[in-house]
Amino acid sequence: LNDAVEAIVTDAEMGETRALLVMHRGKIVAERYAPGYGPETRLPSWSIAKSVTAVLVGLMVADGRLALDAPVPLPAWNQPGDPRGRITLRQLLTMSSGLAHVEDAEPLASADTIRMFFTDGARDMAAFARSKPLADPPGAAFSYSSGTSLILADLMTRQLTASDDPAVRQRAMAMFIEGRLTRPAKLASLTVEYDRAGTFIGGSFLHMTARDYARFGEMLRLGGRIGGQQVVAERWIDRMTTPS
């Protein structure tokens, strides 16, 4: 196993590998880092953040703050005649909301994801995402969308505070993440990014060490349980891992 790991990290044809970690039955059995990286290095999540967002939504559903099959409580959509008012939390989670979103495009700068993260949508990413019209009826089509994760992050924040103050929003979400995921799952390196509106960038931008990513994955493998503690309900993990 060590020989195989070494080859992946050092073989230029494999591309750049910064960290590689293998766990077996909850224990690290192989671990290798590129020069300049190590066990304490926080690495960007990219779309692993979507799984963290899904776990946080599950905690809010368990708390009764959100309901899976009820229309999501977003004021922007709850206007008379707005068809987006029918979109449910389940449809957002399964990326079948029907909202128009272009994840990738040529040229890349025209993609909604790039616009949302880096150009005209970056100041308030969730507002950019939820402003999109319907391209399909809710529940009718799957469309991979980083924007959907920002809508979910904003929706969670609205359950924690009614304030529009970015600092208040960020603090409320940070306290929820710390108290319900970081400490219980012992993900000490978990570092979350927020946009200028104070919304957790739940589609792509959080950071952890390789060991904490592995620990998070182990929690999912064990049905939401880690270190003897049930962090998130097993039935929620079942939902997350069931094809939709």
C-alpha cells in the first residue's frame, strides 16, 4: 500500500497530489504528503463542502427548523404567482429545484458558478443564485448546481437570525457549525469562508486537514456516528447516500 501511495504522489502523470490518506476500519493505514504540505495543512474542500452543507441541513431538519417536503421559506420566492414558491427543501438537496444554472460553460467566465464566486454575483452569492428563473418544473430534472448550495446556506442562516447584518449572519452560522459539527465530530481544523453578505459559501469554500476530511468521511461511513457520539441522525445519512 505504501508503494502504491508513493507512486501516486510522485508520478507526474498523475497530476499534482498534495495529500493522500487511506483509512481502514477507522484507522489511518497510509498517509503521504507532497513537499510543503503536511498533517496540519488545511486543504480547500471544493465540492466536498456540499456534503458538509447537507449534514448541516440534516441537523436543522432534526431540530424542526426546516421541513423536507414543504416549500422553502424564502421571501424572494413567496410572492403571489412566483412558481419558485413551490420549490421544496428536498428538491434543493437533490439539485432538482428546476432553477436555471450553468455550472460550466465556454468561455468559463460566462458560467453562473464563476460569476457567482468571482464576479458580479460575489457580493451576495445566495441572492445571485436564488434570482435565477425556473428552467424546468420543480422536481422534474437534475442539474448540478453550486448555486443551490448557497441557497441552502442562506436558508439555514435565516433560521438562525432575522438580521441582514453580514457580521451577525456570519456569527450565527459560525456558532451553529462550531456547536453542532466542529466540536461533536472533533473536526478541529474546519475553517469556513463567508461572502460579503455573511453567507457560508457552502458549495465550495471550506478548509480542513486531510485527517479531518477522512474523519468526516468516516462519520458518514458510520451512519453519522463518530467517537461514540451520534452527530447527525443515521436516517439522514441514509437519505444523503440514496440515489435520487
